[in-house]
Amino acid sequence: MMETYDGKFYLGKTYDLEKDEITANKLLYDPDDLTTHAVAFGMTGSGKTGLCIDLLEEAALNEIPALMIDPKGDMTNTLLHFPDLLPEDFLPWVNPDEARREGKTLEQSAADAASLWSKGLEGWGIGEERLKALKDSVQYTIYTPGSESGMPVNILSSLEAPGLDWEEHREILREKISGVVMGLLGLVGLDEMDPVRSPEHILLSNIFEHAWSQNQDLDLGELILQIQNPPFEKLGMMDVEAFLPEKERVELSMMLNNILAAPSFQSWIMGQPLDIGELLMTPEGRPRHSVFYIAHLSDAERMFFVTLLYSAVETWMRSQKGSTSLRALLYFDEIYGYLPPVANPPSKTPMLRMLKQARAFGVGQVLVTQNPVDVDYKALSNAGTWFIGKLQTEQDKERLLDGLEGASPGMERKAYDRLISRLDKRIFLLHNVHEEDPVLFHTRWAMNYLTGPLTRNQIPALNKLAGLKAGVRKGAPADEGGKERAKGERGDTERQPQGTKDVPGSSTPPSVPREVDEYFYPLELDLDAAVEEASLNSESVLQSVVLYRPVLASQANVRFLKRNYNLDYEEKRTALVLDPDPTGRIDWESWLEEPLKLRALRRKPETGSRFSDLRPPLSDEKTLKSLEADFKDWIYHTFTVTVKGYEDLDVYAGPRESEDDFRKRAAEAAGREKEAEIEKINESYKKKIDRMEERILKEERELEEDEMELSQRKMEEMGTHVENVLSLLAGRKRRLSTSLSKRRMTSKAKSDVKESLAVIEEYEEKIEELEEERQADIQDVEENWDQLLEEVEEIPIAPYKKDILIELFGVIWYPYYMIEAPRGWVEVPAFS
């Protein structure tokens, strides 16, 4: 039986920060708490995407419908359900660049991914039944507004009368009109129009109000005509002509007409209407998880669509009955630029209204961002749940704490500050106004395969994986082998220039900003080699063409110059960024490559080639200049080389010197220092020993004198003794005191000799002791130097900014062979 949690979301397990370990307690989150909305913060690599996909998986398992705005392509991973955990299921979706960097084949990477997911899920108690339940729980669909890669979205439905009674819902409808108008104006580049002061905004709003109040639909064509000839004569107290002269009205209508006339805009007016009810539930009543993939859109197009979507959700929401239970989720994967703290883009107003009012209708928002400083924290104070991961800067933390204080007056700021500062990857602080205390938890393993952001070319295969046929077209990734998902796959294959029907790309190269370097990578493989690389039958090739795809290329020559460390070293740093984020945020570390040989790059493309689109930021000179500075700044803050050294020896080695040479040089220097120190020890002890030997010589001289005196005293004593005996025999009297006196003198001389011998022996013992001490000191010196040679110090050296020379920063067009085979277009690199 599949484990259930009484309708609660299993997001992970609580975490003991002091013990630095995951506990056995599951973190279960009440989905109804999402009616007061949630925000998630965390830098790149914090595990934020995994947490949010966990949350969406739980929503799916509980049959809660969701709308997901996906500016980067991460949320496309919610369609990668592989309950059987077979390597062949993973194969089409493994990242070929990552496999190449790890030196693996795609098959090896797929097997490793399947094994990793199997072990990860088992470790978190997630079994096959739960995996299959997720796959069958909701209908997943990827929508691509402005493109036919996925399911296109017809935005014209947003211009139709909402079907609400004007008198009863006047305020709601006017708010929707304001959002639609701001989106339209932003689409034509007029994105800073004040709804109260802008004549253009006021004119368009009145045209919509005039139509909708009579329950009449509008389309862009009709709107363009009514701008030139409004269906009313006055705006306020002024004639229309005086309010906004005809010349300016014609200019505005021409801007909108240019959009309508553009071939690329046709994708905006076909496909699924922006009907929120249909986007949340299938006709059979099955919940939907609808992903709106907008990574391919320009900034203005993104803003336009997000504003329309929020306005549509708000209108649908207000037509529903009130609810205290979670009815639907609106998930926004990266809100940077859409809810800023100072500016007022078109999206901000409907987002603010939703934060304040959606909870009454059971609609929960989940807003995600990397950088709290980029978000209006006063607006986020309306959120009841805060998922806080590892942050990038102290400024981010302070802004987040400001927002938390707004959401929860009286919270202990210092305690939260300490907790947030200690967070690590996949560890989050959960602050929920519906609970008494904050909770630290470690996110569980995601049931979906997290391969990273997917590209627009892969979306047809994703929808097919979800059981959808609409939107699949030629050029989608194949199911077997993943060959079509070669390095750098992305871009627009919808264009079909005249005379080259169905051939991807455009025959006209996009214009790279004037001050930006532009190069073309050479064709290193001929067509036959490319066909063989793709494991295709050469006889099945119907036609082929070279298609260039743009890559942001950055290369710097970095010099590390530190004379005091004997360091003068140069190294190149190269990053090749595929599909850079249009917002201008790049994790350079993820795109590092081997240095480019600049002489091999060309200035002109191959004749007859085709080109994919050039999208922001590659088409934006200002953003590229900012990225160039960011690349240099990133090198300055992160790139170091390690110098090995012995500070006591003043011996250092840079990256170029081999370990053996460095060790040999250090040993020679240590040998010289050791010999010098031993020499000092020998000299010191030699002086002490010399003094002892001088004293011995002196004592030996004294001993010689004492021995001579002792010999004389003995002879005198003997003579006196003989005289006394003879005197007694002769009958003469002799004084005994004389004999005794001689005896005493002999004894004293004998004592002097013994004393000298003892002193000499003592001095000789001291010499032996000094010699032992000398040898011990020498041994200590030798051991100290030997130990010092074992303790190599590693010193990280950063470059000076002046020593970072940007050799290349711009666009390199990489060539691919687009090969048409019976099964469709196959793309393979034309370079090694």
C-alpha cells in the first residue's frame, strides 16, 4: 500500500542543525496553508528548484491543479516521470554536455541517473506505487505562448468580453482592462505608461470599457481600427482629437499593427485560449498541471504574457465561490523583474492584488526568487509561508528579514538571522504563520528526474511523454538514443523561408550588436563524419544544411604575479554559455570550457548556411557589456592558483613547477639551513668543551706538583722515621713530635693529589655530558627540518583586476548539420 499523509505534503524531514544530521521526523505541510501564499528564496545551488518540484509533486498527488510560469525551463522537469526507473527512460533527457565533461557516453549517464534516482528515492521511503500515482494523478501540458514548439496559447481570448455583468463587476473588469492594456503597451515598447496620466493608456482602456460594457468582444484588428477612429467623441471633458491627436493615434495603431503583421506573431493567435478553467481541468474533470514555458520570449513578450495570465486568473477567480481550502496553485518560478521593490511594471499590479485577495477564493500563489533584494518585500509580507534556503549575500538576508518582520511582527530577528546564516544546500527554514515555531528541514528526493532546464526543441517530446499529440512537430528529440539532443540544441525551428520549406532557421543572419565581437566556429567535421556520428544510414539522408547557433563566448588571460612568492604565471579562463538567461544572470562556473584557439575562429560563415534566432541578452549590447564586466568580476572573486611553499625557507613553487623539482629545491634549502644551524651548535659546544679541557690541563699541572710534593714528603717522613729508630738503638733521645709532623705533611700532600684526580674526573665527565647534549641538539635540529619538509603550506593567490585581460567577449556561431531523414530533422555538431 502506498503511504499517505492525510492530504498533507511530504516535503522532507526535519534537520538538527547542531548535530548536522537529518532526523527521522517527516516534514508534512498542510496544503490549505498555501491559500495565504508561499515564497521561496535561495541562491543557485541551494536546492530551491528541487524543493518547489517536491511541492508541485505533492500537489499533483493530491489532485490540486496548478498553473506554472517557467521563465528558465526548470519546470519542464515536472513531466519527467519514470516510475520503472529504467536507464532507457532517462536516456533521451540526460544532459549531453554534462556527460561529455564527465567523460561518459549518454548510455552511461542514463544508467548512472537511473541508479542515482533509484537509491535516492529508496533512501527517502518513496516506492513504486507512489511514483506511478504521480504519473497518473494529473494531466501535464507544456504551453509555449508565441511558439508552436509546445501547445500554443491564443491570447486573443484575453481581448474578448469576460462574460461578467458590467454593473456588478465594474471594479474587477476595470482592473483586468488595466492589466491587458499595460501588457499591450509593454509589447510595443511603451512599458512605463501611467494608467492615470498616459493618454495612450487612457484611450485603450476606454475602448475596452466601451466594448466590454456592452458585452462585445475585441480582437487586435478591431482594436487597431478603433484607435484610429474611436467609438466615442470625448474623453472626459475633452474631444478625442484634443486629448490624443490623430497623428499620435495613427502611430500607436501602427505599432500594434506591426506586431499583428509580423509572421512570428501568428503563433500568439492560435491554439489553446487563455481560459483558466480549461487550463486547470480537462473536459473529463481531471486536474491539469499547465506549464507556461516562456524562456524563448523577449522581455517585453514575457511581461505581456505574464500580465495577461494574471489578469485572466484574477477574472476567473472572482467568478468562483469563496473557499478556505486550496482550490488551485499559481506557481511563478522566477519573479525577478515582475514584482520589483521600486518600479511598477505591468505585472506588478495584478500580482499585488492576487497576493491580497486570492486567499478568499482558495487560490494559492508560490513565488520563487534567488535574490530577495530584487523583490518588493512589502508585497511579500502578505505571504504566510516562507521557504528560506541558502542566500548569496548579506544584503539578501537583511532584505528577507525585513520582509519577514512585515509578515510576522514580533518575530525574533536575531534568532532567524543566525539560522539563515547557517543554512546549507537542500536545507530550508520554514516559517509558517499557521504554525507556532519555524522549522528547519532537509528536502526529500524529487520523484521527477531533475535534468536541469530543457530547451524549446525538447518540448514536443515532453508533451508526447505526457500523452499529448498536439504540438509535436518535426525536429523534436527522438525517443531512442537522444541523438537529436546534441550539444547546444535550442533555438527556433518554426521559420520556413520561401524555397526552403521545413528547413530550420533563417537564411539571413541576425544582426549582432555593433560593439560586440562576432566569430564563426569552423566546420571540423564533414557531412559524412557527422552522419556517422549520428549513427544514421547515409542513404537515408534526404537533404542537409549547416545551421549556426549562437553561443556567448568569454575568454580572459589571467596573470598571477607575486614576486614574494616567486610567482609569475598565466592561465586562460573560458566560458561558453548556451542559452544565456535573458535577465543577464549567468553562473559562469557551470559553463567553463577548455580555452579557445582564437586564430582558428573565422569572421564569415559557410556559404549557404542558415541561422537560428539571436535572442536577449545576445541581441542587447547594454546587457552584454554588463555581462562582460560581470565575467571579469567573477574571475577576480573566484579564480585563484595555489602556491606551495615553506615560509621558513622562503621557498615557493607556482603551478608550473613539478612536485619533484619543488621538493628537491626545498630539501636543498633545508639542508643549507640545517648545516648552518648545526655549525652554530658545534661552535657553541666547542667553546664549552675547550673551557673544560683548559681546566683539566690546569688541574693536571696541579696534580703533577701535588704528586712531586707527596713524593718528597714521603721521603722526608721515611728519613725521619729511620733517624728515630737509629737514635733509639744508639740510646739517644729523639723527639716524637718531629716524626708526627712529617706524617701530617705527607697526608696533606696525598689529599691534594686525590683532590686533583677527582676534579679532573669531574671535568672529563662534564665533557662527555656536553658531547651528549651536542649530539641531542643536532638530532633535534635534523628532526625539526625533516618535519618542516613534510608540512607544505598551500597559499591561494588571487589575481589583480589589472592583470585580467579579456581576450574575447561576444558571440560565436557554432555550426551544426541539420540532416533531414525519413523520421524528421536530426541535428548533430559539425565540430569535434
